[in-house]
Amino acid sequence: MYPVKFKPVPMHRIWGGDGLKPMFHVESTEPIGEYWVVSGHPHGMSVVSEGPLVGRTLNELTEMYPSAYLGKSPQPRFPLLIKFLEAEDDLSVQIHPDDTYAIANEGDFGKTEAWYVLDAKEDGKVNYGHSFPDRETYERAVQNGQVKDHLEYRSVRKGDLVFVPARTLHALLAGTKVLEIQQTSDVTYRVYDWDRVDDSGKGRALHVDKAADVLEYGQPLVDVERVWIHSEEGIEHQRLVECPYFTIESVVTSEPLALTHGHSGNPDVLIVVEGTGELRATVDGQQQSLSLNPGDAVLIPGTLEVYEVWPQSPLTVVRTYY
């Protein structure tokens, strides 16, 4: 089967901006906060943008050709949801449940995610973690309007990887753009929204009780360490994070590079961060190629034994698989 690209699905968000619109050829005047580039979730389904499978949804691909586009998946649908996010304003302070809680209470899966930082302000930071020792302290802070006094922060810069396991309090802050890779889920509990109100004086809905159920109290957060996979002149290949739901790698190359799948029999996804090039593969004895441009996400079927990345300019891609 063929490697495929999808049409991005832009999502209006009050905290979004205009900076990524040219990359995704979006002309809307509304602020866009998210571009879903690979999604099997009904809230924003991916559709193939070109080639022999043009017009097919990701769910159709996984149903028609499960050995190629799904493999051994922890969900009955494609288990990864991949987005580009642009925070012109601060996102709400939020938390996602784990699988056990989400399946029992929301009829969806939990959400562990990771951010590959595309851009950040010189003093850029994100909310990451909290200082609530127990549920009682958290509930008292909510009641007294003191949640922000308990927030913890982490500095970020371009190229960083921030791993956000389910049950971690977090928020992207203004001036940050990220590539987000997460479990396929759309369950978010808002804890605090920076006292924002709409034109009628109303704030967005909060989910403080469910958040209290899933918050981890007094648990230290652990940094992830990068691991070198391959390095030679013109090629840098690193593993950024590995967890039960996904592995994320970065590849920076100015030379042609052949890759085998991260997990044999399962598909890979390549997301282009910077630069241009081609992805080449042999399908049914025929050489196939796809252009690679910033913002592209290519789903590479697990039935391909090998595929090649050919840069036309220095190319930075993020690879993820499960």
C-alpha cells in the first residue's frame, strides 16, 4: 500500500493565532489554534489529500487495509492524533484522564501527549505540574480563586520535547507553537482559564471535580532523556521519548536516508518540521514519491519494508510510531 498525506483540519480556538495559516493554506479570519494533520477521531477526521487513495478517510484506510495502516493497535481506530498548535494567548490550565478513568466516565480513551516545540518566545515557558499536596488543598484553592498560586512552570525553546503523561496538570502559554503527538482522544478537563470572560461576562466551563479525581498529588515529574540512534556527517537521528502509547524521534538530515519501521508491522508517521524533500518507496515494484514540505504528515504503511527520505534542503522531520 501507498504512503499517504492528509488534508489538515483547522480548529478555531480563542487562544489561537494567524502564524501557521500560510503553512496550511488557511485564509480564515478566525484565530486558528489547532491543525489536526493525522486523526481518526470523529471530532476531526483526516481525509487523504492526493494519490490513488485520495478522498478516503483515515478510518476507511484502517478498515479496508488494517495490516498496512493499523497493525497491532492499542485502540480499534488509529491510536495517534497529531496536531500543530499555535498559542497566541495562554491555553486554559487543564488535565487529561488516563484510559481507566476516561473509558469509565467519558466513553473515550485517556490522553498522554508530548509537545515538540516549534517556536517559543525568548523567555518562553509552559505550565507543567503543580504544588497541591492533596485534594483538599486543590479544592480550597479553586474555591478561593488561588489555583494560579500553585502552578509550576518549565522553560521551553525551539527543539525541546515536553512529555505530558495523563493526569499531569499543564498549559501551553502565549507565544508558543508546538507539534503535539497524543493518544487518539478528545477528553480535556479545564481547571483554570486565567479569569477570561466572553462579551457577555461568562467564563468557559470548568471541570474541577473530574480534574480532582485524576490529579496526581505530591508526585514528582520526571524529565525524559534523548538517546542517539545514529549520527554521521549530515545526519542526526535521536529518540526523544518512548512510552507505552508512542515513540517519538527526530531526524535532521541533508543526506538521503533509508529507514525501516520503528515497530515492525506497524505504520510510521513522518511529520515535516523544516525543509523540503521527497519520500520515496517501492510499491508493487513501482517507485513512488511524495513531496515533503513543512506541515506535511505522511502515514507510511507497515507493509513497506523500507522507505527513503531525500532532502532538497536541510530537512527536519519528527517520526512517531506505536
